[in-house]
Amino acid sequence: MEKIKPFVKWAGGKTQLIGQINKYLPVELTDGRIKTYIEPFVGGGALLIEILQKYNIETAIAFDINGDLINCYCVIKNNVEELIIELDKKEKKYKSLEENKRKEYFYDIRREYNSYKLQNGKNDIKRASEFIFLNKTCFNGLYRVNSKNEFNVPFNNAKNPTICDTVNLRNLSKLIQNVEFYCGDYKNAGTIADKETFIYFDPPYRPLNVTSAFTSYTKDDFTDKDQQNLGAFYKELSLKGTKLMLSNSNPKNINEEDNFFVDLYKGFNLNEVLANRNINSKANGRKAISELLITNY
């Protein structure tokens, strides 16, 4: 089987860091003692996909507060052939158009997507196809919403985007057949976790500066208070013997005196990994910076 990759581009996605993250996985995962894997901020799911391909996990559970993202996972799991049909139609239509008409088509899809809401508990194939189309054709593959919870990322004018990656979607569908997907808060993991559980937290990163922040994946921002609440939850789970890993930004890239995470996760292991990220609004702001990988083992 070909290497399976995330079906969307996701800000802060971990695809480029998988090799480094692998070095910090708990030995209990690699030797089979971990029975349950939980990812409460699943996003593009790069680590989920990696772990499912490499290790025998009895139970895998993925949460995200973005209901439309979870809908996509459920549709890929349960209705992948119908999704492929819808995406193929959109890709053929898009590529048949001249540049100015592609832009019109993008905004038509975006208006349609924003005109209705996902119904709870429903595998919405049409909406999943719109979500993926917008991700593949919007600026920088971002998913961002405004205060009205409307997707507002502009058109990217991609010349030849792969909107319908049929092989990857089918392979991903097979891979996630035993994964349970839920739209919900990360705290839901607390009722499941035990000593045979490994949890990877990848929350919205604490901004390094004002220009590195952007309106979030949902209409609610993830504030410093939210980071502190997550830190408290991390400590609660650690006391239960659950193996934990958490990613976040390293404020010392900008300010050596900023000990926010050093203080918040005192007593745990703060490892540094290198990532290519935009740290300001200028084009030359994309460079290798350190990020934190915090473990309790």
C-alpha cells in the first residue's frame, strides 16, 4: 500500500515533523503495551495516520471541536466512494474553467458552504466534498472562520490542484475503519484514559507574536487561559498513569524570558523539535524554528 497522507492541508499540521516525533513516542507504544490511542485535536491527523500504519492499536479515538472536519473523517470512513464521485465532479468542473471562472466557481462553492450548517449525527457527503474542495483551492490551504462561523479564506488560484486524490482517500478509508470519531472537547478523553492509553495533544498553538495569530478553526479562540486549563488537564491525566505527549510553540524563539510553558509544564519533559513555520507576515519569515514536544515519560 502507498504511504497514506492527510486528506487536507492543516495549519500547524505535523507531516513534516513525523520523523522527529517518532523519536519521542513512548516505548509502551512500540512494544505493544499501549491498547488505546487518543488524539483530542486531530486536525489533519498526520500522527494518527502514522500510528495506525505502524502499530497494533486495539482502540483509536479522535476528537475535534470542528464538526465539519469530523464529518469529513466520518464520510471518508463510511461513504468514501460517494465522496470520490462528488470530488471528481468538482475537480473536473474546476479544471475545465478559465482562470477568472475558476475564481467565480470557488466563491460559489464557498457561498453554498456558508449558506447552511451541518446537521448533528449526519454523514453529509455534499458538505464534506465542499470542505475538501475549499481546502484544496483556498489560500495556503487554511481553514479559518469568522465570528459568524463562516469560512472566509480567499481563493488561491491554484493551477493544477489535486482535489480528488482517489487512491489516498480509499487507502485512508480502509485505515480508519476502526477509529471512533467524535466532535467534542478534549476533556472527553478523560473518561477513557487509563494506564494503557497514549494521548497526543496538538492544540491551537500559543501565538509567538500578533502577526502569527489568526482567527481560529472555530469561532472561538484558544487563549492563554485555555492553554492553562489544558495544562491542568494534562497533569490530571498524568496522575492516572496515562502516557502523554503535547505539541506547542516555543515562545523562546521570540523572547528568551518567556517561561509560559516552562512554568505550566514544570516537572515534565520539554523537548525541542525543529519545524519550518511562518513566524511573521513577511515572506522571508518562513524558517526553521523550535517547537515544544512535552511528554510525561
